[in-house]
Amino acid sequence: MLKFTANTMTPPAAVLAPNPPIAIDTRVLHIVNGEHFSGTERVQSHLGRCLPKFGIQADFACLKPGKFAAMVEDNDGQWGIAHDASMTNRIDLRPVKQVRNLAREHNYQLFHAHTPRAAMITAVASTLSGIPWIYHVHSPASRDSLSKITNQVNAWIEKRSLRGASHLITVSESLRLDCVVKGVSEDRVTVVHNGVPEIRPTRSTTPQPGGKWTIGIVALMRPRKGLEVLLDALTKLKGRGIDVRLRCIGPFETEQYLQSIENHIERLGIANQVEMIGFTDDVPKALSQLDAMVLPSLCGEGLPMVVLEAMAAALPVIATRVEGTSEAITHGVEGLVAEPSDPDSLANEIAALVGGKHDWQAMAEAACDRHHRCFSDLAMSSGTADVYRSLLSVTRQR
């Protein structure tokens, strides 16, 4: 029976990487979607960059062409290698042989899947190759989107595929409990909190209570992120005479969704208060130009990377009470927590911060300190490396 010390929920102190870097003795192939570069892909990129400091080479098999694979290549091997294992459709199993052959060619000892689609491919590749595999639960598949059919399909694929998984990593305690409730034995699941680099950019200004504030949402814009709720909250703030501007940072999942948001902004009459920035590869810089980061998610969050990035940047966060967000943000300490799908609740929390009910500087420092203690990229990579080594140690003994 496997038992991992990473199951303890005592927040780790900042983890220091081995110095000097140790020799690579383990090679892991991550099976990922790859078409976007949002929260899940940020986890993957940080693991690819940091795991070699713990003696582990992490490479990627991308099931969809897109931004993640391009960014891995642009980083000239610093994040590992991105292999093309593209699927032509959702049920295309041809990448199974590609993944198996990659394992043989590059001597990968472990597979690590990150999505239901990846789990489907990895489960079969593991059976054919005899290589154990880990599944990384980034969000609850049954509540990952606003489409009931999509959620049902993803949850079914995930459940069927995970029967053969050697171990599960969840990014939050709430997701660990969700897995256990669904029948996964406790000794098969370990919490490894997400982590991001300790980047605190220099700010040129500090917001003043009652002044003009710029808040921002940083995300891959899709319906479950709650952007409509944030726009409705912005309208309510305008009605109260509170001067707040919104900066939307990140791409839209589809052109249709972008058009619907633009129409919504037009109907609300707040076009002069909203700025669309699009994708950025320098999130810390974008955060340094905000007075608060807002993430009004409706559902489907494990432990949002952008929340951790804002904390590292010493920027107060206003988020909603979904899944693992509350494990990072204590209401009134590192940030504020509103109710999901509730424009009034969100508007009230924004107004409380803008109006000076909370000490912005104290909240910013508390966020930065908690990130340093609990949510660094090295802490995440160290916890992941511990799971790898424990699993491989048991596998070799069989």
C-alpha cells in the first residue's frame, strides 16, 4: 500500500532546490492537451522548468497543437521537450502508440496525465507499455464547465480511465476529498498544492481609498470564469458612484464568446470602463499595473494559478467561494471572498476594498507572505518529485 507524506496538509515552508542541481535519474512524460496556455498549462510549464532541479526530466506529449507546445519550443528546452501526439478527434486512439513509442525511445519511466482526454490515452498506453501513470486533478471534471453534457462525458471518461492509474495528485484538499467521496481510496491520492515563482514586480503607485481604481481579471475567458457577473457588478458599482475600471487580460476561448461579452458590455453601457488586453506572456507585469485582481469563477476551479501569481505579486485578490480558492485566500486577510454567480456580493467586496474598509497594504503583504510559505513553484515541484520517487520505489520492489 502506497503512503505519501505529501498527504499532510501542513503548509510547507519555502522549498530550496538542491544546490548544485543534481543529476537526472528519472524521466517522466506528461500527457497534456496543449492547445491553450492557461492555469493547467502554467502548472505543466513550471514542473517542466523546476523538476530537473530535483533530478527529474519532464517532457510533454501534446494531444492538440497550440500555444503550450509553441511556448515550450520557444523556451529552447528549459521546460523540457514538447512531442507532437495530436488527436484528430476526441475518440482518436492513435496517439496511444505514439506515447508508447516515445516511452521506449526516450526511456520514460512514468506517465503523468493532466486532463480526461489525456487520461484516456495514458491509461491505454500504460497497459501496453507496463509503465505506471499518475493523474493530476486540476479541477472537478463533473463541474468543470457550464455544459452538463460536457461535464458528464468528461467525468465518465475520467472515471473509466482512472481505474488503472497508479496514483492521483490533486491541487487542493477540496479536490482530494471529492476524489475520496467518489470512491478513490485515500492512500491513492496526494495533495500537491499548485505553485508559482516568487515574482514581486515593482509597483509605481499604491491605490488610495475612494480614488480611481483599476481591477483586472486574468484568465482564459470562458463562461465558467464569471466575466458576465463581474460586468454586472461593475455596473452596480457605477450606480453607487464608485470609480472602478476593469482590465480583461487573457484570450477568449471562442470568437462567439468574445462577441457575447462585447454585446453584454454594450447593453450595460460600460464600454468606457472596460479594457480588453488579450493574451500576455508576462503575467507579473500585468498584475503590477492593477490595484486588485478579481476572479469571479462560477465553478470548476481547483487552485487557480492566477490567484497564486497575484499573491506572489503582493496584489490583493477578490475571488469567489469555489473549490480550492478558499485554501489560498482567507477572507479579510490575503484577499476577499464573494459568493459565486452573485453580482451584488461581488460588488460589495470590491466596494469594501476600494472604499478603505480593508488595509490594502496589509492585505498585499499578507498575500505575498502566504505565497512564500505555501505556494512556490519549488514547493510544488518538490511535492510532485516526492510522489514520483515513492511510486517508482514501490513499483521496482514488485
